[in-house]
Amino acid sequence: MSNEPNAGYPAPLDQLAGREFSFHPSIVNIETNLWTVVEANWSEFLVRNVADQTQVWVPRRFLGALSASDRPVMIVGLEKQLEYKAGQVWPVQKRVIEMPRAPGAAEKVELLESEPKLSLVAPPMRFDASEKKLGRLILMVLVGGVLVVAGGIAIFRGERSGEMIAYKAVVQESLGLGPEDDYFAVVRKLGEPVSDRWKSDGESLQYQVLTYPTRNLNVILTGRERKDVHYAGALDSDWKVVDSVTQKGGSNTYSVLAKLPRF
């Protein structure tokens, strides 16, 4: 595809002319988050899904910022998360479900409201000075005991569950890998992987994972062709991002890796 801007698109959509891009956050009910612009005007723009060819108009008021780089793919921000239904996109709305009342509850409420309210004002209680001091002392002892017990329980549970252990993700400097490193550079740094697998995202992106079980690492390489993939980051055995890279233009691969399904 051509990377030349289309002067017929209103800014900033002219940057997307001829390019494939992903929405962030992705559109609900659409499986593959990879799109191209078909046409645009000053109020909305028509996009086509690369995988299933779904076309939908997106109002320009939902358009956010565009990433400065298209490696591995251009990211188009959305001001609100959208969902696809009935051939259109709509802002995702969280619905509040009202719990049904038990039978007869409404009648009980009306009955209570209709009954006359009684004034229940108790006569003031009188305490002498010694009783007041004793009461304050008992209250202070009870409060102190509760705080000590609560602190002990919190420390014990934190030690048993690991909540007090600080975990630090692997950073790029510790791996010594960057966005220009290819398969051979990874092997030189980390050694031969135990296994490697491929995944295709439509026809535009290729993902390769190199597994290092003893290091608890799954190294991810990505590119548009299998013969030209480069280091994008690493995930642990639970498929959580432990390393990402900042590409030319300032975009980081973390969001792409966080959404990458296990393969």
C-alpha cells in the first residue's frame, strides 16, 4: 500500500491514507482490530476491517490522537470505547440493573410512612467524673487492641499471600534488546530458544514467539513479512508483558503486546 497522504481527507485523517491502523481502545464486537480508511468528510469517516471487510462510519467527534509511528502498526486513539451493533458504532454504556423488590415490600413501605411517628427522646443520662474517666479508659483500651490485632493480621496475610513482596518487571536494559534486533540478535543475546511459533494477524502482521522456559520469557518478534521481523518485547509464562520497546517516532509496543492473544 502507498504511504502517501491523501489530500482529499480532512486533517488528521490525511495521515491514514493508504495505511492500516488499529483503534485504541478497540471496537467491541469486532474480532480483528486492523482497519483502513475508505473515505472521509468533515463530520465522519468510513473505515473497513482488514479481516472480515466490515465497513462502518465513525463520527469524527470520537477521533483522538494518532501515534507518531506506524511500527508495528499505526494507533488511532478514540475518545470513548465504541461497540459495533446493527451496522453502526455506539459508545459503550454501562447498564445499572435495579434489583426487584420482594412481594409486599411496597405495601410495607407505604404502611410505615402512613403510621404516625413517635418522638423517642430519652432523658439525658448523668455520669459522675470517675465513671467518665473509666469509660474513656475502657474505650481507649478497646480501640488500641483492635488496631494491634488488625495490624498483626494485615502483616501476616501480606507475608503469606505475597502482597508485601515487590515485583519488578524485566526492563529493556536487562535484556539488552531493542526494536532493531532481529532473530539472530536475540539468539546471540539469549541463546537458542527451546521452541518458536508463528501467528498471523490478518495479512498485514506476523508474530514470532521464542520461548525460554528457564528464563520465564516469551520473546516476541513482529513485522509485515516473516523474513523481516524484529524485537517487540517479551512476556512471562503467564503471558504478562515484562518488556516493551519504544520505536522510532516515540510509540511503545506495550499496548500491542498486552492485547496479543496467547499462541
